[in-house]
Amino acid sequence: MPKKIILLALLFIFYTITHAQNAGWMMGTWKSTSGTTTPSRSVINTIQIDNVSGESFTGTQTSETNNGSHTKITISIAGFLRGKELYLQNGEVVHKEPENVQRYDCSACAQVNKLIIRRDSLILINSISGCDNRCDGETLYYRLLSEYDDDTQRYLVDWFGRPADIIGFRPFHPQEDKMVVTNNDSDSTAEVIQKGEEQRYQDSLDNIARIKQQQIDHAAMLTQQKKRQKEITDSLNLVQQTEKRRLKDSLNNVARLEKIRLKTEDSLHDVQAKKRQQNIVDSLNLAKQKEQQRIKDSLDNIARIRQQQIDDSTRLAQQKKREQEIADSLNLVKQKEQQRIKDSLDNVARLEQIRKQTEDSLRNVQIKIREQEVADSLNLVDQRKQQHITDSLAAVRKQQYNDSLQKAALAKTTPLSPAGSNKSAESKALTSRANVLLETYHINSPNILIELFDNGEIDGDRVSVYHNNVLIVSNQTLGIKPITMNIHADTTNREHEFVLVAENLGAIPPNSALMRITAGKQIYKLSVNTDMKTNARIVFYYDGN
């Protein structure tokens, strides 16, 4: 009798100090059967528990459709155990296929979760009711007991099973598939495997049907079970009170026996007391070792969590330091880029100043070269003019001498004609008026086209044009239609001089003309104003080969 009392006391102490649970058996994959809100085999729900810490755990929940439009949505979940109660909370979406698939959020709905044992499976029943017709319903997830070792199966059956499950418990073990293939077998290995998979699928369907039937049985027995649980709870409370009282009596008896042992060491009662005391000491030592092991496991778990927190803090500090280094690097790069832009702008300004100075220098050089060329041209023109004047005077004297001879010969036979008087008047206008040089052009094309228009209003201006002292336009009126002249230049005749002579002043003095010169791609326009005292002189130099 005392041994039974001591064992009951030890069991009470053991269950008292080991009330905390470890949800490590939740780790792994929980497959689902078809629920009441989902057509059979159209949606596959899976819970994957990846991390367990004491009574808390985290993982993911995946819903995948097998109909025509294949969709897959994975959300994060978290939960914890309180005795036999299981709490689950949905989190954020971590994966969607396709990306645009829409999911109705049921995270605000109240969930009721329950764990039960049905034959060879541990069943998780997830129920939602009174929320929304798209969320209401019941989903079953299961794990085969054969996935756990014998001790874990014993623990799960004792904790979540019915009395019948506890009494008739036998550990479940995975069945090894046996496959025999003979030489005369016409099926290939792949076909045999496929048949095995089909058989497994059929077994799963049978298992699901059995589970559904068990749910129906469970619903029918729920009221009786609650009543039975109340009776069991009352009995356990009564047993607990009785065991406490027995424990107290046993401890008092142990103290009394200890006194008796001290008084009568040689008696048989002392021997039994020593043996009983040794048993108590051994039992207490065993309980103490288990408690120390539990405390050690708890301390190890706390140390691991603390180390994880320290690692996370270190990683966060390193990340912040790295972010600060990146920010400093970006600021340094920005400063260098701003300095480079400033240096580039200063360099551009300096180059622009150098360019302006260079342009000014080139402009000055070009002006000087142009002035030198103009001076050289003027000198050359003066030299050629002097030469032309000399040649012209000689030619004029010769022509005058010939004309005088001809006039003397003609005077004997015919009177002086009016044409002779016109030629004399033209030569007089060329020699008696001042010939003003307006422009000197250097051309590269041997063909020169000169066009004369009336500049401004057409007022009846009339002009004559001399080319190298030869009359080529005689007393013609300027208008909209141009007076055209075509001259050809070559290496033997590079200089061409044109003199524009006014024959009248028109209705609006002076005589105004517009001269357009075209020499290949070179085009010039020149406004020419003349009167009865001055002529306009234009010189062309052919620079081609």
C-alpha cells in the first residue's frame, strides 16, 4: 500500500512539473481532404510547418486548384498550442500563380481548430462559420501516425485520443511496398509503379471517406463525449484531492517511520523503513533529474532564442552600418560629381574665353589679311589701270590717227554720219566723267553672268555698259526684266573691268541700278548709283587655273 501511495505522489509531481508542451510534432506537411465548401479534388490545401519554438509555430498554407484554370496561392500562418486548444492566424500572401489571381481575404473570420485521433491519423479540423459564404466551411488536414516514432504516437493518442483510442493503442508503422517482377511479366516497371500510385491514391480516398464517416460519428457522439469529459474531469479532481490527502498521509507516515527507524534500527520495521526511504530517495532523485533535464532543455531553448536575437541585432547593426557606408559613398560620389561638373563648367568657360580670344585674334588676322589683300588689289588695280591707261592712250592715239585718216578720206566723198557723232558722245561720257571703283571681286569660275535691274521704282533710268573699254550695252532702259551680259575669263585674260554709265537720271534722281553677278557658286549683289558726272566701275579677277 505505501508503494502505491508513493508512486501516485510521484506521478502527480511529474504531471505537475511537466505541464508545458513542446509543439515539435507539428513540424512537417499537413495534407487536406475535401471540405464542405470545396468540390472534391478541385482544390488541394496544404499546411507546411517550418519553425517550432515551444508552444508556438510558424509556416505557410497553400491552396492549389486542379480545374481548367490552375491557380496557386501561398500565405504565411502562425499559431500556438494551449493545452488541447490550437490557435491559427493567417498572414500575408507570399506567392501567387498567376500574379493577377484574386483571393478573398478570410483572415478577419473567427476560426475554430481542433485536433483529434481517428484510427491511424492525427486530424486537424479547421472550421469557419457565421462569416461569409466564401469563407464558411470546414477543412480537414491530416498526418499519418506512422510518420512519428512510437513514443510520440503514444503522447499524441494520450493527449488527443478518445478513451477507446488510448486503451486500444498500438504503434503504427509505414507499410513497405513489395513488388515482384518476373521475366514473363508483360508490364514494365513504370506501369507497376503507376499501379502502386493508383492503389495508394485509392487507399487515400478510402481513408478520406473513413475520416468523413468518423466525423459524422464524432458529431453524433459530441454531446455524450462532453458529458463523459465532465465526468472524467470530476473524477480526476476527486482522484487528485484523494491523492493529495494520501500524499500528505504518506509523508506523515514517512516521518513517523523515520522516527521509528531512529529508535529501533535493529528491528524489521527499521529495515523496511530504510528500504522504503531508499525507494523514496530514488523516486525523488528520478523526478529531480527529469525536472533538471526539463529546466536544462528550457534554458537551452532560451539560450538559442537569445543567441538568435543577438545574431539578429548584430545583423541589423551590420546592415545599418552598411547602409551608412552606402549613404557616405553616395554623398562622396555626389560631391565628386558636383565638383567634376563645376570643373567642367569652369573648363568650358575657360575654353569659351580662349575660343573668343582665338576668334578675335583670327578675326583681327583675317581683317589684316583682308586689308592687305585689298591694298594689294588696289595697288594691282592701280598698276593695271596705269597700264590700261597707257595702252588705251596709245590705242586711242592710234585709233584717232586712223580715224583722222579715214575721216580725211571720207570727207572728200561723204558727209559726217550721225553714228559717228554717237560714238564720239559715248567716248566723251567715258573719259570726261569720274570713274568711281565700287567693288573688286575675285572669282574662281571662268563664266560670269551679269544682270542689271532698276533698283527701286521703275522711273525710266537708261544706262550704257563698257567691258574693258568696249561698249557692250548701249543706252538701254532698266526695268523688271534684267539686262544680261555673259563674259568668259581664262588664264590669258584674268582681269575684267565693267563701267556703268548713266544716260539720264530718270524721273527720280539719281540713276539707280541693281547688279547681280553669278560666277559658278559665287553670287554677289551690288547697288549702283550714278549721275551725269560720275560712272560706276567694277573689277573682276579670275583666280582659277
